[in-house]
Amino acid sequence: MTAANSMMESKLLSLLTGELGSQHKVAKISADIGHVLSTFLSDLIELETKLNFKFAYDGCVTGLKSELIHDLDEFQILVDGELKNWSNDFTIACNTQVTTAMVECMLGGDPESIVEPESRPASAIELEMAPMFINKIAQVLKSAVNAPGNYEPILTKPYNAENRPKPDDGYVDMYATTIRMKVEFGNMVSEFSIIVPQKALLKTDVKVPMPAMSANRTPEGWAEKIQEKVRKSDVRVEARINLTPLKLGTISRLQPGDVIPFLDSGDVSVEVSANGRELYRCEFGRAGEQYTVRVRDTATTEKSLIQQLIG
């Protein structure tokens, strides 16, 4: 049997077992879910963050789930989820630019003057903040698909696409659909996607939720909450000490046990940084058995420092 015939038989079997649907039906259900997301997601996020996002359905793509995820833009934050009585294997993919811009504005940036963020993997702090956006997507999705039992989605922690774990041995790939959504925020245009197995999607009877789904709550000072979360985040701190300049030839001949003196002859000056950002100017010293640095001067204000470290 040729590979083409094998693929054709596999698709036919999937059609007969309800794991693959017609393009027309898949597109209709995807558009209905996209309509619910574009209608309700903006208000739900603005209610808690005071940030005005706009969303629009941007079509759907079908294929095997692993291939659909592989075909996404390189820099994505991924969250895998399950919703009982609907799907045990859907994935939400959000462009890292969205979270970068959101966190920047929550810390005082102006959405209208924000420069479109550089596409890059999300930092540890941005991954911590991502649920503020992605969890709202899952909430609206839950209301749209109207799964029996009113269960809450169970989501993994966000991770960068480059760190997606390999599937377990014996994993069988499935036909799925990528529901694409355009995101507008200030001058930025980006996207997020929901990748859903067609087996779940084809059984979905999309319901437009009542406006009451966004509980009548008041914003709770999210900027302060984010800053507090940033303050409690672990950050790798590094110290740099300037050594006496050496000729390249001398450096190439250094051996274990050779000594290179510090450049400073008095108090040794140390530059302390984190995430590539200079924090403090310090003096090198010792306390008991440990070498230490003593803060002599700050390089920036606390507010500026927090905004810089999130990058």
C-alpha cells in the first residue's frame, strides 16, 4: 500500500468516526466561537486590567494538531488545557508581543505610544503574567462551547513554544483546527490562536453567553498587583569586576593557578546587574567566610528598575 493510499484510508476512517469533519462545518463552528471571543473577551479583560484590547476572528486552519502548533509563529506562549465533557487536549497559543505590551502598560506605559514589542521568547516574569490574558480566553471559550456540567478549564502553566515537551511514546496525533484571532492593542496588531481537536469541535453547539458572564466587579489595582508580583519574582543577579588589562598573547597562555589582579588598587568597584540591566555600583568585600559586595550607589529608580527587569 502506498503512503498516499494509507493517508487516504486514514482520513476516511477519521471521517467515519467523527474525528474529521467537512471544511464547511469546521469553518462554521470556528467562526461562531470566534464571534463569541470577539464579543466578550475585550470587556472581560478591560474589567480587570483597564486596558482596551480589540479582537476579531481571523479564519481557521485544519490539519494534524502537532503540525498546526509547529506552523505557528516562532515566538508563542503556549498553554495546554482540558475541559471536562468537551476536550481533554486543546491548546491556547498567544504571541509573546501581546503579553510584553500588556505588562508594559500595566506598569504605566501608554498603549497609544507603545512601540510594537520585539518578537522574542517571553521572560520568566512575562510567563507569570500571561495567565491574566490567557485564562480569560479559556473562560470565554468555556462559556461558548457550553460543555455539560459547568466545569472549569484546567490549564497548564504557560511556557515558550521552544520548550514544548515532546509527546509521550505511543502518542497518536489527531486532526485539529486552529481558530485564529487578531489582537489590536494601541498601535500593536498581533494574534492568538486556539487549537482544538476536531473530534471535540464537531460536537460543539456554540452558545452566545449572557453578558452576566462578566461578573459585575470593579478593577482591583492590577498595576500595583503586578508590581508586587514582580518584586517577589526571583531574578538572577550578577556582579562584574574589571581586571587588569592583559595582552591577547598573555591571556592565551594562562594556566591553572595563574593570578590576574583587579584593576582597582583601592576599594574594588563592582557593577551589579540583572537581566542585563545595571542595578547598583558596589564595593567588593568579605564577611566571614563569604565574599560580598556593599552597595555604594544605585543606577536607577525602583520604578524604572521594575519596568526594565520585565524585559
